[in-house]
Amino acid sequence: MSCIFCRIIGGEIPAQVVARDEVTLAFLDVSPLADGHVLVVPHSHVARLDDLEPGEADALFRTVVRLSGPVRDALGADGSTIGVNNGDATGQTVPHVHVHIVPRWHADGAGSIHSIFPPGAKRGVAEVGDAIRAALEVR
């Protein structure tokens, strides 16, 4: 398989693994945004978060929750940014679901998640709410 994360999961490519269970693997990012930048991935090759089976999603986020405190503590960080790029329009460069845990410090110079978006929505909140509820009914 050509997916780099699948190759890491399979042991074909070495990685600094920090946690592993029957459904997920967590390892240090080789191009970290900060010391201690961890990626948590499901073993199954799924490109988008919304394509995960419910049990896989539960396990993935249980692992994220289990690691968030220890990653912060190990690095002496003040907090962490936890995020998912879901699809190529978001900057997802590896089409395998992965959650970033990035340790953060008060003076690290990085902004909040709000800093990556220009201000202002284009559609009204009620209109968007109606559209989401309609899409949920289809699934």
C-alpha cells in the first residue's frame, strides 16, 4: 500500500510510536509544528472523518483524550491545539484520517483556530442550520 500512515501502522516505515491499541496508533509527526506534535490515526485506511465506522471514531477520540494530558505534561506545555483536516480543501495532505495534538505555550506565536479563517460568514445562521438538519435527515 502506498499510504504512508498505513505503512507506519504496518511497521514498514519506522516511527516514534507513543501509543498503540487494536484500533489506533499515535506517533510523533516527522514535520512537527511544535515539540511533541502527535498524530493519532485509525488502523483502517479511511480518508475522511465522516467515513469512519462509529466504533472506530469512538476509539480514535478516546485515544486523543487519553493522550492530550500526557503530551502536554511531557512537554511542559500550557495547552494544546487538537485538530483534524478533513479533505484536501482543508490542507489534508495524507488521505488517511489523522488527528493532530499540538502542544502550545502562551508565547509560541501561533494563533487560535480562529486565526486561520477570514472573518464573516456568507450565509445566515438559520439558513445554514436548516441545510445541516436536512442533510442529517438524508443520512
